[in-house]
Amino acid sequence: MNDLERRIRDRVDAFVEELTDLIRQAALESVKEALGSAESPPPRAKQKRTGRVVGKKRSGGKRSAEELARSEGAIATFVAKHPGARADQIAREMGVPTKDLALPIKKLLSRGELSTQGQKRATRYFAGKKR
């Protein structure tokens, strides 16, 4: 019976292997058909960021000191006119993403030109020293 069991196991393993190959081939053909090519596309090379110019700021690049100074001035002016404004409100009024305000606000806070009240998304900004 041991020999019979081994022969059955060998045939089952061969069947499973053949079935796996057929399923793999069918999946590859489906992908090729969906992509519309008979060949597999060449692997993509990693591309270096080009730092293309988007508006006045280079995408992925550093802002110039002048750009930061302009942002700081605009933020300070807005907060002076609208005490208690949140970062999302400031960003909306300035027409910039909220993440672009992080550095100018940090600089204004460190110089004492702005103060905060609250935490995280509920942080409100005020002109001048801490309240």
C-alpha cells in the first residue's frame, strides 16, 4: 500500500503543478489583453524629480527667502485683522495649501510675532506674544 500511496501522491502533485501553470498562463494572458499588448512592457526606470516650476514655487524645491518673507508678512497681516484664525482659514484666504504655511508660521511664532491658543487642528493664531 505504501507504493500505491506514493504513486497517487506523485500523480496528484503533477496534476497540481500542471494546473498551477495553466492558471498562471491564463492570468498573464488576461493581463496582457487588458493592457492591450501581446508583450509585457519593459520595467520602468526610476525617474528623478525634475523640480519643474509650478507657479512661483518649484515643486519639491525650497522656497526662496523672499517667498518666505512674503508669506510671513501676509500671514501676520491676516492674523492681525482676523485674530483667532486657524491655519486652514488662513490658507483658504491666501489661496495656498495648508502645508505651505507650516514654515512661515513656525518662524513667526519663534520671533514672537504670533502666538497660539489650542492644539493641533484647533490651534488659533493671534498677533503678538502668548496670551
